[in-house]
Amino acid sequence: MEKKILLLCAAGMSTSLLVTKMIKAAEEKNIKVKIEACPVEQFNEKVNEFDIFLLGPQVRFKHTDLSNIANEYNKKVEVINMVDYGTMNGAKVLEAALKALNVN
């Protein structure tokens, strides 16, 4: 079953490169995932479409609020590790997301 991961950031720009690197890492490991990015303001309209939401470090202050909403839908919200985000380490971010979803 394909997992759906949405990266949330301030404007949706900085995460687009990370999404590309995560997709490449998933393809290399033959993992079926859908990965997209959008501004954090679109969270409410996307909450039904994705399994996990990854917050860019610049919007991590929204973690509690978004987690409270996501819990109602049985979804997860995680903050992307700042070092992995800064180095655009798609493989590590993908690995962390799949681990949070209990996917090996």
C-alpha cells in the first residue's frame, strides 16, 4: 500500500528540493510513496489525503496545533530533523517518516 507524505513549510518552496530527493531515495529502495510539499496554511484541506505530515523547521512551532487536528483523523505530524533538512538529506527524512508510520 502506498504511503502518502506531505511536507509543510512556510511557502512550499524550500521543501520542493527535499521532496525531489526523497522521491529519488524511495525509487532507489523500491518503496512506493507519494510525496508532495505545500504551504502549512493548506494543512486543513490536505489532512484527509496524506498519512503523515512533516513540518519544515521554520514552521515547527505549529506542531502541537496541527497534531491535535491530525489526531482526530488518526494521522501523524512530525518535525523534520533540522540537520537532515539543512543538508537536504532525502533518504534520512524518508526513513524517519516511514519509521514514524511503522513501515520498515
